[in-house]
Amino acid sequence: MIPEDSQTEEMKKTVYLDNGAATKTDPKAVEEMLPYFTEYYGNPSSIYSFSKKPREAIEKARKIIAKRINADPKEIIFTSGGSETDNLALRGTAYAARKRKNKNHIITSKIEHPAILNTCKALEMDGFNVTYLDVDNEGFIDIKKLESAITEKTFLVSIIHANNEIGTIQDIEAIGRLCREKGVLFHTDAVQSFTKTDIEVRKMNIDLMSLASHKIHGPKGVGALYIRKGVDITNLITGGYQERDIRAGTENVPGIVGFGKAAELALPEHIENMKILRDRMIKEIEGNIADIKLNGPVGDKRLCNNVNIAFRYVEGEGILLHLDAKGICVSTGSACSSQSLKPSHVLTAIGLTADTAHGCIRFTLSRFTTQEEIDYTIKCVKEVIEELRKMSPLTPKEEI
């Protein structure tokens, strides 16, 4: 039942804590984008001088993003977002490997983003073999099991860098080193981790990496794929010869400009501030609400802006709606499928029962999140859980 009272008097504004789904576009990024809608609107592929400005803007953004990951600008391909980027990485290398190397085996994990898992399922229908690695109760893969899974037919390992639901940061450097030793390509979905962790593609032996603008305070509808020079990949969208003939279609110039500016604006102090607020929220909720469980690891192995908590005896949907009535935006289960009644595949993979998974809430912060907002949220979570547990038939009587 949705509470009738809307927001309380003490907090009129929206407290947005679903930044793992999408972030506010930084006003400075918007300002940078605006001229490319009405002033420098030429097609960047045209050869006349009017197209010089948008073409230069694309290359500037490409250089900014490449520098953030220690890549060559020519290794950055712009796309429409994370899902297309993941598809290009997996399908593009799959079709190339089968055609030119007669290899058909992919290794991934059970806690990947749906853009990876559903693409792998589609590739299985197309004759490819996929191994889905288990994870432990904090969401980490076992490197030894990964090594054992590699065969002579394996052409790609795809492991998410930081999990979008529980914030687990994999040891990407160790995975990359193993893949390089075994002669297989390594792709990582870094959509959640880009600008929130240190990433050096050469040091980490990353061959392909997915990025998305709308997770870092850039506009929606823009992404990028890092493709190490020399990696064999087949294009999925045919047409013109944009993006080194790997991704056809007129570039989204304003979006790419905004993406580059957002990447430029991300600073180390933002990470530290999010960590402080994240840990404050975890400490206060763990210290004041009984029968809860933090999902995922603690400390530096957890994404700086992620808090995922299981609340026993209550439904996540009920928590979400009651918090929404107080102006607080969060997600339950997987953010990209929050309207689904199925328990999160990530939460069940780390050992949660379906009932417990249904009582989980994910709070994801941004660099614009304030301590005032976190303290208000903590207060409201306490109130909401107490209220819902009083109504829940699952709550033991002695706890009511």
C-alpha cells in the first residue's frame, strides 16, 4: 500500500539515490553540448569547412576518454550506450573468432549485467558455447576456476569490473594477466567503475572495455568501447565508415561532447567523498536496524557509491514506494529491470534466497549527494522499516 502523505515538511526536494541507473547531467557538460545543437550542427563526416568544428569536438572527447584509461585515442569507438557497447564487444569478437580462428567458447560470470548475459544466451542459440562462472557470497569469481575453464576453443573472457547491484570490484588486473598468458581476449564491462576507480588498460591487460556516459554525469544515449589495437572485431552496424568502419552511423556530436566533458570533470576527491557518505550510511543502518544484511564486500573492494542492503520480513517494493513518498529515489533488485517480479540474478548468485532477495534495496550515490540527504535517508529508512515490519505477517511477534 502506497502511503497517502507525500513528502514531509522537512525535505521537499527529491533525494536521488539511484545513480547506478542514471546520473544527473552535469550543468557544465550541458553547457559544453549546447553549441553543437544549434551553432556547430554540421555532419562531422562531411569534408567542407563547416564540419570541421564538430569533427574536432569528437576527437577532443575521444582524447579525454582515452587519457582516463591510458589508451590511444584511436582505440576508442563511440556508441549509443552500454548495451550496444557490450553487444559490439561480445558479438563482434565472437563472429571474428569463429570465422578466422574456428573458436567458439566464451567465459563470463553469473553476475554480469543483462547486456552481457542476454547477449551470451543469444550467442548460444547461434552455436557458441558459454561458461558461466559461479561467484562467492561477496560476488567475487575464483581465478583458479577461471583458469580451469579456459580451453583451446576459448576466444574471450568477459567479467564485469564493478557489479552494478552489489558494488563488488573484481581483481581485473589478475584476470587480465591470466587471459594474456593464455592467449585469450579479455573484455570488462566498466560502465559502473569508469571514473570511480583507477583503470589502466595496458597495465591491466584489458583488450576491450565498455563505458557509458549516463553513469558519470554525462548525457544518456552515448557510450564507448575501448578496443586494443590489433584486436580482431566484426562490425555489427553496417552503413557508412564512421568510427574506423567499426560502428556506422552519424555520430551523436552533442552527446559525445558531453561525455568527454563529464569524464574531464570527474575528480579523485569525488570518490573520497562518496566513500565517506557510503560508509556513514552503512554504519548507521547496520547500527540501528535489526535483521539486515549488507550485500557485497566492504572497504576498497566495494564501489565507492554503492550500498545494497537486505531487510528481512519486508518487501523491497514496499520499501521503495514508502521512500518514494518521502521524496527518496532508490531501486530494488536490478536497476535495469526494477519492474520485474523475479528475484535479482546477482543476489541469488551470491546465495540469497528469493524471499531475502525481494527485500533488498540498492542505494547509489553521486558526487552531488550531500550529507544532509544521506542523514535524511537514514532517518526515513528506519521509520519505513519499522512501519512495514509492524504490518508484515512475516515479522516474529517478539520483534513487533
